[in-house]
Amino acid sequence: MVTSATVNAVDTVAPAPANPRPAGGATQATLREHNLSLVARIILGASTPMSRADVAAATALTRSTVSRLVDDLLAGGLVREVAKVGGGLGRPATPVVADDRLCALGLQVNATFLLARLVALDGTVIAEEAVDGDFVASDPAAVLPLVGACGTRVVAAAGADRTLVGTGLALPGLVRPASGTLLRAPNLGWSSVQPAPLLAAPELGPVLLGNEADCAAVTVAQPIPGRPHGPQDFIYLSGEIGIGGAAVLGGRVMRGQHGWAGEIGHVCVDPDGPPCPCGSHGCLERYAGLGALVTAAGLPATAGIDRFARACHAGDAAAVDALAAAVDALETALVSAVNLLDIPAVVLGGHLGRLADLIAPDLAARLGSRVLAGRFDGPTVRVDEHVGADAGEDRGPAATGAAITVLEGVIDRPAAWIDGIGARARG
């Protein structure tokens, strides 16, 4: 393992920004960065371990070049060599795989729980801790230290042989990652918050903020860092009280100029509809959010999605009407989004994923008949595979996605990571 200064038994280095774009033309440094990232992605993306010769064949780089690049990745702790294979003539190959000692922490604050999850570069969840509670209209100065303490305990439980890249924090609201600011989280009642200092956990390293739905969408496109899986172009819908959303193109979450793209929960489906905490009227989440569903069904505000689903299956008139209004609203919002972005799939997460048997077939049929591409190649509607049969099984994809986003920063800019480790070791 690369030696460097340790903090609470885990090294910390700032995550590199994703998708670096050099200001000028290619230089020796940018070429090295590009090739390191290319080789790292080939190794991490392989379903079976690859040798250096395999990597050379896959990248069209020379074997000597690949060997030097792999040596750099080994020194940076991104990959490791495993037992040699091959018993025939010639030199046996030495497979290279992701080094599971390199990891990132994902933190998630939601209306009903806090979660800390440590994820290794090979996608393994090393350790996690959840705290249940009611965090609606809460005080961030009281809540964030709780999730920071969860993260500290999770990191400590991982052992001294782990290297922590940094921490991703998923929040259900508008965030500005560049300044580390949560602008607004209506369901938490938070606005204009700088979360990182309030975590009160400097041992967790640099903190990268992310929107909860954006982070959850990452786990659909890329459940293992550097290894795309499933749809790469889709609209993701999630939610607990309201509706979160993300648009994913080419496996990357579309951020927009301010980082707020994909907020489909606040697409207006009825200008004369009920007021929304965002300040508008008739937003999608006022019909399809969990809070809106249980209220329209005449259920207590504390009723969960399972109780609402049981009422629908039992034929309860108010619940059935509430579900029908939600599907109408989803149809209106998604037809516009699919036509605007030409995205071929919709993925239902959160409470919408748990209602999939009640809404997905009808929603898919409606989209197929109304979107422009419907008669040629209509959009599919599928369920986020993280949605489980039990209400507790599907929480946390945003925490995982927050950690993966931090690890992706290292995969995008491995030279910055490797050289940073070297500089710290020399210091």
C-alpha cells in the first residue's frame, strides 16, 4: 500500500473533478492522464480479471506503455495484482484487478433516516450504519453532526488498511457542489447551508455534495465504479416524501449549468394545481410524491408506501383515485421530458419503484402512445433493481452513488491522485 500521513487509520486526499478538459491542446501530462484513465477503466470495467497483455490488446497501446501505466496505477493503489494464471508454455499471465483497499464514504440525509456507507473501488460495501428518525423541518446544525458521527464510526470499523479518497454527501435538494452549498431542501426545511463544516468530522476528508436523486441514478448506470451496467440513457425518478429526478446520458448524470438538471418533481403538470413548497403550483410531486399520495388517500401522514399500496390492491376508492391522479401527472411530466431529451427509458426508484406493479404497465402504454418516438421505439419503464420487497431494503442507493461519484473522480484523473500521493509521501 502507498504510505502517506494517516488520519484515524485512513488516508484522505481530495477527489479529482470529473470529466477534466485541458484548457489547451494535448501535452505529455494530459496524454499520460488520458492513458492512465483509459487503462484504469479497461481494468475496472472487465467482468473477468485482465492481464497487461489483455489491456494492451484492448487499448491498442504498446505492451511497454501499458506496463508502465499499470505500474503507476499499482503505486497509486487503484489496482492490485492477483495470483498468476496459466499452466501451459510461456510465462503465465498476472491478472490485475481493482484494489479494494481504495474506498470512498457515501453519506445520505433523508426525511426518515441517515446513512453512512463505505464503498470500495471494486464496488464492495465495506461497512455501513443507519440511524432512523424524523428529520422533516429539522435543524441542520443538529442533524449533520449525527451523520458525520456515523461516517466516522463506519470508517473506523473498516480497519487500518483502507485508503479513503473522500466523502460524498447526498442531500434531497438543490446543491451547488463547487461552493459546497445546499441551497434548498424543502422537505428537510433547510436552506443556504454549508454542510461540510457541520459534519464536524475532518477525518472524513474532503466532502463532495450531490443531489440525492442524481446520486441514486449513478448506481443504476454504474453500480461498480468504472463498470457501466444496465441502461446508460434514462430518466430516473425517486422519492420519499416528494419526487426527485435525474436525467442520465451516456452513463453520466446530466447536471446543467447550475447542477440542477433533472428536477422533474417540480415540472408543472397543472398550472392551477396545489401550491408546492418550491414556490410554484401544480408540480408533479404534489400528485405523485408519497406525502401527496397518502394525504389524497385519506391515510395518516405517517402511513408508508406499503400501507398505501395495500389500500390500492384492496380497491379502496380514495387510494385508487389518488393513484390514478399520480399516473396522470407522471404521464404529463414524462411525455414532455422524453420528447425534449429523446431518452429511451424511465427508471422508477424510491416509493415509485415500490408501486411499479400498479403503475408501470399503464405508464409504459401511455408513454408509448404519446411520445414522438412511440410508434418506432417507445420508451421502456423499469424498476431500479435496488428497490427490494421490504421497505428497508431499498434505502441507500444515493449513499452508494455519492461514494461512487467520489471514486469516479479518481478514475477520471488518476495522475492527479497518484502524483498527489507521491508529493505527500515526499513531504
